[in-house]
Amino acid sequence: MSETTVLTPPVILTPPALTPPAPVAVIEPEQAGGMVQVDAKLIPELDAQVEQFITDTLTLDKNSAGFKERVESIHHMGNADVVKSASVSNRMLERPVRLMKDGLFSEGSGIGKGLVDLRRKVEELNPAKQGDLFQPRKLLGFIPFGSKIEDYFDKYHSAQSHINSILESLADGKDELLRDNVAIEQEKVALWETMQRLEQFVYIGKHLDAKLSERIGEIEASDPDKARIVKEELLFYTRQKVTDLLTQQAVSVQGYLALDMIRKNNLELSKGVDRASTTTISALRTAVMVAQALTNQKLVLEQVKALNSTTEDMIVATSELLKTQSAEIHQQASGSMIGVEKLQQSFDNVFATMDMISDYKVQALDSMKQTVEALSGQMSRAQKYLDQVREDEARSATRVAATSDGVVRL
């Protein structure tokens, strides 16, 4: 036989770890006993009731009305609690049946529909599934027509109202799950109280069985007929009642565990709604912000590339100009200031001029000699006339001096 699982009273709701709950195990009647513990403070009182019942019953005549009432009390022991626990168990077990029938994603399930709609919308707005957002949009495949990134952001902004309505639907669904958990906790509390009473009746029944079994030998020795009646009426129905109580206790434990599983599932679903409302939307918005930032970065990068290209071209042009200018300067520096041919020509002209002057002087000697001789002859001829003129001038000067008295004379 497997170990007995001890159930504990319901506690205040606390968020459990994010792990899926295990399926509810089938509880056999023999396993139900001991899963709900009887309060130790009540055991002395229960033992006293058993002793009092055994003492009072065995002292009564087997045909008396009092003895029959004792037997009837065995038949009715715990019946009210059995009915109460059965009704609670039925209500609890209806929940998983209703979930299986309707389904989380049925038309009547707002939270299921909201999750499906949110997933579709997030997949529709996922930037990774939009292709290359930086390529220009083209009409008819070749005419530039707008920008894909602008169309994507327009679609994202237009979907905000739809996303908000989905989030509101999910929030309503989460509230419904939490309200279900509150109702479940109330039912668990009521069922736990009933299960504790059933366990007390099981305790009484088992101890009645033990006490009767101990006293049956003593009764047989004194009154065999009464011993037979005790076996058939008291011991038999006591064991039958204990079996019935254990069976109902097993059903109640099964329902209690099933209801706790539903509570945990509701908690996990509410966490899923929180993740869908926060993490998923945050991831979508982060993806959109990254796409927008990448767009701005791409524009800046293109401008930087264009500026770098312009700078490179300017540097290359400057270097080409510097190269050409430097080559000309070095070429000019390595060459003479005046061309050799021009310099040679100038020297030739100087030498030719000097030769021409030398030849001229040589040739002019004869001409100059003839000129000197001609001039000398002419000077000799002119000397005679010069002397005659000077003599005439001398005589004229003498006459003028003689008539200096101021009177004109012939």
C-alpha cells in the first residue's frame, strides 16, 4: 500500500511557483482514512463516546427498544455530513466538466478569445515579419511610392485601440479567474469542515468495531444469542458504515484535490494573462522602438557615409592638385632659369655684334682716313678765307673806334 497523504486545511491564497500542477490522483477508500487528521483535542471526547455507547448498548436487552435505537443510530451515523459532502463534491467536479465542455478557447470564453486575438495582432505587428522595412515601396514593382517603414508605423498606431480592447478583455478574464478562486476557497473551507466531521465518524466507527470485537468473546460466553445479534446488527453495520464513510471521504478528498488543481490552474492562467498584458506588449513595443531607432540610425548612417564620401573625394582632389603642383615646382627647380637654346642664341647675337663692330672698325679706317684728308684739305682752303675775314674784321673794328663820338659818317 502506498504512503498515506495527509491533507492540510485551506490557506490564504498566495501566488505559487510557476509550475504546472500534477493531475489529480485517484483516491481509494482505504487511502482516504488518515488523509484528514482528527484534532487531537477531540480524541478523548470521541473515545468517551465510544465507551459510553458500548457500555450502554451491551447492557440493554437485545429485544428492547433502546437496543434497536442504538442499532439505528449506527445506520444514521454521519448521513447528514455524507449528503453535505456529496453536494459540495458534485459542485466542484462540475467545474472541470464545464471546462472540458466549453473549452478555454470557445466563443463564450473571453480570456481564450482575447489571447488568440492578441497573438494574431502581435504576429501581424512583429517587425521581423515585415521584410526589409528600409526598402522603398514601389507601385507596380518599379515606381517609387512611399516608404515601407512609414506604412508599418501607421499600421502600428492604428492597431493601438484594438490592442487596448484586447487587454481590457484579458483583464476581465483574469478578474473572472480570481473570482472563481475566491468561490473555490469558500467551497474548500466548507468541504474541509465536512471532511473533518466525516473523519470523526470514521474514527468512532473504527473504535466501535475494535471495542465490539474485543467484547464479543465475553458476550458469547454469557449469551450466545446476544453475541450473534451483536455481530449481525452492531458489528456488521458498524463495519458497513465505516466502509461507506471511507468511500464518501475518498470522493470528498478527490473533489478537494480537484478543486485545488483548478485553483492552481486559474493562478497559472492569471499569470499568463499578466505576461500577455505586460511582457508580450512590452516586447512588441520594444521591437517597434528598435525598428524606429534603427530607421533613424540608418538615415544618420547614410548621411555619414555621404559625408565621408564627399570628404574622401575632397581629400583625393586636394592630393591630386598637390601632386601636380609639386611636380611642376620640382621640375622648375631642377631646370635652368633661362633656356640653353635662348642663352646660346643671346651669346651668338653678342658675339656676332662684336664681330660686326670689329669688322666695321677695320672697314672704317680707310673711310676715316680719306675723311680726315678731305677735311684737312678743306681746312687748308678755308684757312685762307678765315685769315682774310679776320683781317677785314680787324680793320672794321679800328674804324668804329675812330668815330666813337657819336656822329654818323660816310
